[in-house]
Amino acid sequence: MKTIKQAALLFAGVLASTATLAATPVGTPIQNTATATYYSPSDAATQLSVSDSTSFIVQEKIDVSVTNNDSTSIDVQAGSTQVIEYTITNTGNGNETFDLTVTNQAGDVFDVTNVKIYLDDGVDGFQGTETEVDLINLDPDEFETIFVVVNIPVGQNIGDDSVINSNVTSATTGAASGSVGDILSGQGDGGTDAVLAANAGGSIDAVTFDVTATAGLVVVTKTVLSTVHPTLGAVKVPGSVVTYQILVEVTDAVNGLNIVDNLPANLTYVDGSLLIANSDLAGVELTTSNAVANTDSAADSDAGRYDPNAGTNGRVTFVMGDQAAAGDFTIQFQATID
Amino acid sequence: MRTLLFTLALLPSLVFAEVSLTTEAFKIVPVPQADGTVMEEWQAPEKVVPGDKVGYRITYSNNGKDAAESIVINNPVPDATSYIANSATGAGSVITYSVNGGQSFAKASELTVTEQGKTRAAKAEEYSHIRWQLTNPVEAGASGKVEFKVRVN
């Protein structure tokens, strides 16, 4: 058994040396043996001498790289939702869990709101249906894409700026407060020591949002409040119910306002799930106690309606009509994953 | 019976030249000096992680009673490490390298690698073996050392 294990480790070592980017896995023994040949004139023979082999064990290096796939300076419109895509790569040589945090920097003009981090689901780009995460576990050389999603408040003016800092920090005890070269005794994989490399104690990417346009008359922000399966809990599988929320922020008087939302493919609208509140309740589940239920019918006096034949997969519409002044609305409906 | 025992007792002295080798590994740590320069210190190989430099020292000694000639020391570059260019040293020796698993050896400037039909100079991290050919015999009781450095992949 031991021999097989050692052979496997040696094989891994050979692979690592051919692919120069791969870090040698934690726990790998590195052995060295020298040999010498020499001629002994007095007994007229060539002799061979072999040294004892020296060996040491590779310890865990904690390292991470964070790449901002978008930009570190983004021009934004007040009231918009901004998505920044990051690739996070475990550049160490052991399995590692990293904490993900985003903080608003102090001293800038405004703070972004509704900050969330999502794990890419493999579908190209950010859809809003991805899973929210606050930590990520990566094997050596494994990488994942995450989305940092923030809202720019409706009331910001041109010239306002906000800076956020995205931090990826090893969750190993002592790593967050450590500095480069620190040794975390016994904290490596398999009881090895962990050594903090350049980016282990938190890799920070700062992004500046510059407001270059004020909010439109109406700002609409759609989010997924929850995805719940009746028996399996908060998972996205066929049968799970997705609760969508649309925050409507009217910034000035506007006439003939319609809010229209076409359902994406592979979803079936949940009959009778329309709710509307006359305030900003984004992030709070709407019920008949904090909001008003609307029927699916277009024939009645309420604003909400659902038309299964509109769009490619049905359409939710709220006919808001004339708005005399600024105000917020929160709309909610549900759909089932087919 | 008595004669046989006597012969056996004499056997060790029949070895005229006997070269033994020891190899030691060190973690190479850059230590800033008071004058602002950085010196490399060779320390015990603890807490070695990928990217670290490791130094190897091979000590040879002739424990026999006669000189040993034509000493050639061979050392494969350890698995999971890459040889650091120009790091092999050894007083009174010709140092050559192999890029084909020890089948042939040449000086660093003469080593080539063929890739997709084209031949180019070999990179240090492609070396598979290091060889020291000592130019002079090593007298009985004499010893010496050769060294090289690698980086852990």
C-alpha cells in the first residue's frame, strides 16, 4: 500500500515538472540521490558509489489570484445595477477555502447598495439566478468565476463616485491577519505547515464607479428573491419555485407607465402570484399583509396581469398609468422551473 | 580454518580507493544584510513550499588508501523541482547537463531541445541530470563538494 502511494506521488511529481505551471502538491516528498563512478588504479577497476537519499516534504503554500474581468473604473448611471466579473484561482498547492467579501470604501461620495456575490453557474454571463456565495473552495489550480453585483442609488448626481473593495482571503485560521511568509503551524493539508504567499492574506481589487448620468425617470431593478423546492429546500432543480422581485423607482412625474417582464424559457408562471407594494420593499418577501395581491386577469381594475400567450413564454405586465410624483413600487411574482 | 579467517580480516585493506558520497538538502532563504544587500542562507529544509529555492550539496570523500581517478558524479534533478541556471558549482570539475534523462551530456551552451521539428537552446528547467567530471584524482583521505540549486515547482 505504501509503495503504491509513493509511486503515485512520484508520478504526480513527474507530471508537475513537465507542466511547469502546476504547483507541486502539498505532502509530496522530494528526494535526491547522487551517484559517482571512479577508477581505482591500484585494483584496476571502475567503482560505483551511491549516496543515501535526502528527502523533505513539500508544505502547503496558500496563494490566490484574483482577476477583474471587467474594469476597475466604470462609468455608471444612477439607479443602475452593476456587475463585475472576477476569476479566482487557487495558485497554492493545497485545497483551500477562501472568504469572499466586498466593502464600501470610506471617504468616497456615496456607498453602493444591495451588494451581493454570486457564483457563476456556467451559463455565459450573469443572469441573476446564480447562487449567492460568501466563500469558495478550490483545489490547486482550480478556478471559479464570481459576480459582484451592486446597485447605484437612484439619487446620485453626475460626478459622484464610489469605491468598493473586493477581498478574497484564505479561511485558514490565522491567514487573514497574517503577512507574506508567515508560517501557520499545522494548518496545511494533511497536518503540514501552511506558508502564506503573496496574496494569501487577502487580495484586494478596488473598483471605482463614476456617476456620469443621472437616473432615468423610471429605474427598474429585477432580482431573484429566492429559489425554493417544496421538499429539497433552496436548490435550483425542476419543481423549484423562483420568486422574482422588480423594484420600480419613479424619480419624477411620468405618464402611461407600464412595467413589462417576459418570462425566460424553461419557467412556468405560478398562477395568482402577482403582488405589488407602494414602497421600496426590495429584498423583503411580499405577502398579502405588506402588499396587495393582483389577479392574473387583464379585465379587472388592478394593475397586474399575466398573459400566457404574450412573448415567447408568457408575460407579466403592470399597468401603472400616470404617476404625478416620484415614488417607489415593489412587484413580486413566482415561476416554477420546468 | 585459521588461514581463511586471516584472509577475511585482511579484506578491507584490499580496497585501494573508496569514494563515498553524502547528499544534503537546504532551504535557501534570502536574508537582508545590514549594508542593504541580500545574502542567501542555506537552512534546514523545513517549511519548503512551491516556488522556494532548495540547495543540494554532495560531498565526496576518498576513504581508501589510494587515489581515485576519473571521478564522475551524477545527480538527477529531483522530481518536482527545476534546475536553476548556472547554479551548479564544483571546484576542479567540468560540469555538463542532460536534457534526455541522462542518455547524453553536454555543456549548458551546447544543449538543445527539438520541439515540433525545430531545434532551440535548452532551458535550465528542462535539464534532467547534472554531471561533474573531476579533473584531478582525489587522494586518499581527501574530500570535496559540489553543489546545485533548484526551485520547487
